[in-house]
Amino acid sequence: MTNNQVESNQTEEKVENPKVKSIKDFYRRLKKNKAALIGFYTIILMIVVSIIGPYFTPYDPTSTNLPDRFQGPSAEYWFGTDHMGRDIFSRIIHGMSMTLFVGFASVILGALVGIPIGIVSGYYGGRVDSIIMRFIDILLAFPGILLALAIVSILGGSLINVTIAVAIYAVPGFARIIRGSTLAAKKLEYVDAIRALGAGDRRIIFKHIMPNVLSPVIVNATLYIATAILTAAGLSFLGMGVQPPDPEWGAMLNDGRGYMNDAVHITFFPGLFIVIVVLAFNIFGDGLRDALDPKMKK
């Protein structure tokens, strides 16, 4: 092997892929927040359980067994049984996929609509910005749960309709955040230079502005998943969301609220898992915000 080849190999070992380096740098900053790291691992664990868990549950989540109703936690029924004799542990595992589906799907749909609206509003400004923002203000005038409740009342209670209702509520938040970031980004000197070189609006928006304004959107999306899960659980608790006998956690709380004095485990375990998943997304979102904040970089 020649000296030039040796030097070339050494150079390749020293040069690291910028994307890999960026991911490592992000993970290093995220590790500084232990709570956020715990939240991240909790989310990953729940995603894995929601995918493979339903194949290993000991009982059918919808089958009733009246002779065994109101059983407390035991070796046979880990989380006890409800008023219909259904195994609560199996229902929680199956309901986990519904809960996470509503959280992720509603945020993705809300972002897909809100991000283009916010970028167009912030980039073009003027009358376009005024019209879009007044529409966004109208949506923001309604409390989130009431807006979702009104939409579900029109569409009907189901998993898909709850997801659509929560997604519509998410659109104004994404639109306002991305609009503010776009207003700041379009005033930067490099955007003016690119425009002077003849770049069109589409190229400027999608290639130069959008990649630089997505960080706050990612943080907001993570935090909003927790809000979406709470909103969906609240709709199901009110009887307007996922309908029985589907094992959605909010619907399970509704089923057990009449038996809290005699069988508190019926509501305790669904409520506990709602708290865990919402807390995990919130503390991970806080850590994600710090890790993506340029001021935190060294």
C-alpha cells in the first residue's frame, strides 16, 4: 500500500458523515436531561408494546366473563377485571395502540395542514397573511376540547373521527408557530441573496426556509401529542369518542366511574397509564426543546 493510500484511509477515518455527527451531537445534548431521556425510553417502550403486546395478552379484551367481574389484581388477572368481567390488563395493552394512534396521527395531520398555511402566511404577508390569520384566530377562539367536541358531534364517535377532530384543533398552533419562524427567516441576508440570484418562491420556501424553521415545530409536535391524547381520552370519557366495547383508556375510565367506591382498580390503571404516557411526552418535549435550541449548543 502506497503512502498516498494510507493518508487517504486515515483522512476517511477522521472525516465523519455530517448527518451522523449531528445525530450524535443531538443525543449528547439530550443525555444531559435525565428526565427527558427517561421520557424518550418510555415512549419507545410503549410504542413497542402497542405493536407486539396485543399478540401476547392473556385474554380477549372485549370478551365478557360475568362470574369473574370486579376481581381485584391477582396472579390470574394482573390488573383485575371490570364490571363485565373483562381483563383490564389485556384491555390496556390493546388500548395503548389506539391512544398512540390518535396522538401521532392527529399531530401529523395537523402539521401537514398547518405548516403550509403558516409558511404561505408568513412568507407572502399582506392581505394573504391577514385573511389566513383571521381564520386561525377564529379557531383559536374556541377551547380545544369544545372545538373537538363540536366536530365529533357532527362526525360521530369513532377512532378516525376523534383523530380528525383533534387534528383540526392542532392546525392553528402549527400555523402560528411556523408563521412566526418564517417571518424571521425570510428577513435573513442569505434569503435576499438567493432571491437576487433568481431563485423562485417555491425553491426559497421548500429548500431554504422550511428546513430552518422546523425545529420549533418538532418540539411543539412532541408536546401536542400529550394534549391530543388527553383530548381524545376526554372525548371518550364523555361518551363522544371511541365507543364501547373498544378498549380505549378514556372509555375505560367512563366504564369504571360508577364503581370507584367498590372497585377502584377499574379506573386506577387506565388513569395511571394516561398519566404515564402524557408525562413521558411532556418531559421528552422539554428536553427536545433544550437539545434543539441553538443557544444550548457548545
